[in-house]
Amino acid sequence: MKFFWFFLPFILLYPLIGLDSSFYLLRLSRVLTAFFVGGGLCLLTLNLQNITRNPLASEYTLGISAGASFTASLGLILGFSPAFFGMLGGIGSTLLLFFFLRKKLKSSSLILFGILLNVFFSSGIYFLNYLTSFKVSQSLSRWVFGGFSFYSFQEVVLISFSAFVLLVFSLREHPKIALLGIAEIYEEILGRAFRKKLFLLFLLIGFFITLSITLSGPLPFFALLFANFFRLATKGNPVKHILFSFFGGGFFLTTLDTFGRWINPLEEIPIGIITGILGLPFMAFLIFKEKP
């Protein structure tokens, strides 16, 4: 694993190999966006798993991404900013999760509630897709499948800044968050000051999920798959787990995006389909692994 850091700059530049200079900056915006979206999603999933004490927890299985996707779709159809409307669903779903955690709801019940949210909001997206015009419906369908395009400088700066804020917060508070992953009693021991920080973390998570959904669409099971993979690879070391989740998650999402374009250059495969195919068997493995 120590060689990972040495080769990281080279593997991040791999998707840019063979490009003409005229396309370099356009492609670079896509690579950087994929990297920070992947790193941020894996990192916030790590935090959600520690807080809920459940390896099945992620922004997808808890229904947060579905909430952000539905309200962003609603904003797109109504002609408003998808990012602004997405905030309502993303942050709203995250705060709803925080409320249930405060009510001491079991982690298994949280996953079941997340499944209900996924079904409800997915049905809402299908209904909105049915009501709208063919042109908007086609655009919405492509976005729901997940994928990356070319982005402005402001969008790249926003997603990178949000990801780094999440990284710094996770590194600073990781000893306390790691304690939550051990037992629920530590939340009471850490006190009210830490609960305020936990509330702030949920706001950051909701904001980042909404931003990533707006830029790339939903990416089912991606963060769940690689957050657990890096947990096994780092053998329980919390700092290494945070760093590997961030940088490794970014690298693997960038690689999957390149893979989707490489398979069919004329009509690239949406990355949401790839992450769904890869992640579903792994989620099944986790379910059977947790079975007593």
C-alpha cells in the first residue's frame, strides 16, 4: 500500500494520455470532477458507516442521493436551478437521517427506511419523466443513469473545495467519529459540543451529495463498494482509511469513467450502470456476511 502514494500522480494522469493539446483542458475538467466526486463520496460514506455502525450505510442505501435526485429533477423540469432544488432534497434527507439517529433508531431500520426513500423518490422521478416533453425526458433519463461531461472552472473549484473541506473535517474529528463506530454510548460521553459538530458534518454531507448529484447524477453502490474495500485494505487504521478512501475513491471513479468511454467511444456507457453492476454483488456479500 505504501507504493500507492508514489504512483498516484501517474495513475491520475492516465486518462489524459493520448489527448491533443486542444482537448487537454476540457478533459482535465472532467478528470478532476470525477476524482473529487469519487473521493468525497467514499469519504462521506466512511463517516456514515462509523456514525450508524453499519457497513451497508452509504448515501445511496440511506436514500440521500435519491432525495437529491428527485428535487434536482423537479427543478430541471420547472426551469429552475437543479442545484438549488437538489439542496432541498439532499440536505433535507440528511437532516432526516440525523433526526432518526437522535431518536436512537437501529442501524438496520435506517437501511430499510433508506430503501423506502429510494423507492418513493425513484417513483417520483419516473412520474416526472412521464409528464415532461420528449426532449426534457431524454435529457433527464441520461442524467439519471449517471456520468461525467465537461465542466466550467467554477464548478471544478466548487466540488474540489467542498471535497477538501470534508477531508479536513474528517481528519480533524476522526478519533471521535471512530469512537461512534465502536459503541453508541460514546455519543453521550463526547457531549453536546460534539453533537453540534456532528450536525455540521451532516450539513456538509448533504451539501456535497447534492453537488455531486448535480454534476454527475446518481452513482449507485460506488461509495459503498470502495469504502468497504479500503476498510479491509487499511486493516482498521482510521487515518489511512480516510486518506485511502479520498484519494483511492477519486482514482477508481476516474478509472471507471475512462473505462466506460473506452468500451464504446461513440456512445459511452453511463458510469451509473457500471457502478451498479459492480456494487450490487458486493452489497449482497455484505448482507450475507452480517447474517447471524
